Amino acid sequence: MKAIIAGKEISISLYQTATAENLMRVLPTGLDFHAFAHEYRAMGRHALNVAHVPMTSKLAKNSLYYDDRLEALCLMKDDVDITPEKRTCLARLSAEDVASLDGLEQFYVYLDNDEE
């Protein structure tokens, strides 16, 4: 998947899960991410399937998660434990790409399938 994050194009390799496949079906799409305590969060336009996918409470910095409770994509700024809640991980981004967002309160992300 390719993404244009705050004007910078990057490639994101999604993990092969039903949730990631579900996300690919709704592309292309644009999302507004907003800064929260330990993450950037964008409310999705479509609920994604989380049935039969690994879920975790221990969220890793620089990773993209789907929160089915909020129907939101979440990009982590820090490692954080959200027990008892859980999310499914969609991808890990480079530390450099996430660090380039430091200080932003909000930014726009355009997601598209990178396959022609």
C-alpha cells in the first residue's frame, strides 16, 4: 500500500490479515489523523473485519493498528499497554517516517493500493 502522509509518499507493507485485506478493499481513501496522548488517530469511514486476527494490548511504537471499538486507524508514537482493550496490528512503519510527524497536531493521509 502506498501512503501520502503530510505530503510525503511512503510505502507501507501491510501484514497479511483479514483486517488488512478489508482495508485494501476500501482504497483509495483519505483520512484526517489527529494527535492524542500516545498516538495519531483517524476515524475510519468503514468498519473493518477483525474476526480471527491476532489482537494485542501491547502496542508498539511506529506501528499502525486498527481499533475496532472506535473504528479507527491508530499510528503509535510510543510503546503503550492498553490492557484490557486490544487492537490488531496492520503494519510497522519506519521510525524516520513517524518521527517526521513530531509536533503535528493533525495531518492528512491518502492511502492507495500500490499495485497497478
